[in-house]
Amino acid sequence: MWHESHEIDLLRRRFRLTPAEAKVALQLTKGDGRLAVANRLGITLATVSTHLRHIFAKTGTHRQAELVGLLLRARKRVVKPVPAWPA
């Protein structure tokens, strides 16, 4: 299982996000809406929206659903399946 810090590092490197932007992006991949992200991270809804605008610009996405899809696909490309034990 990936630790949250590894996922944040992945997002930062892959999309050149700031630490705060990566934290917001990661929360969105968990299915949280903007208000839930703001509450969980202890920031305002306006701050989440600002980070999201920056994330959209850096990832070339325009909608939250499009962004989440991109982030989930990026995660799948990095996580390699563990080979099964021989029978």
C-alpha cells in the first residue's frame, strides 16, 4: 500500500505541483469534494479553488472529474502488480 507521502511526491514530480497543490489533488482522488478537502486540510474553500485552478493549468485539465481521471491513470502507471507465487 502506498503511503500518502509517496503519492504526494509522485504528484509533485509528475505534474510539478507545489506541496499544497499535491495535497489538494490527492484528496480529490479519494472522492472528496472541494468543501470536504478544505475541511480536511484546514484551509478555506477559496484556497482550495485557487489551488485547483493552478492544478488545472499545470495538468492541462479543465474540470475536476477530468483531473481526477488523469491523476488516477498516472497512479496506475506507477504501481506495478506484484507477481503471483508459483502454484
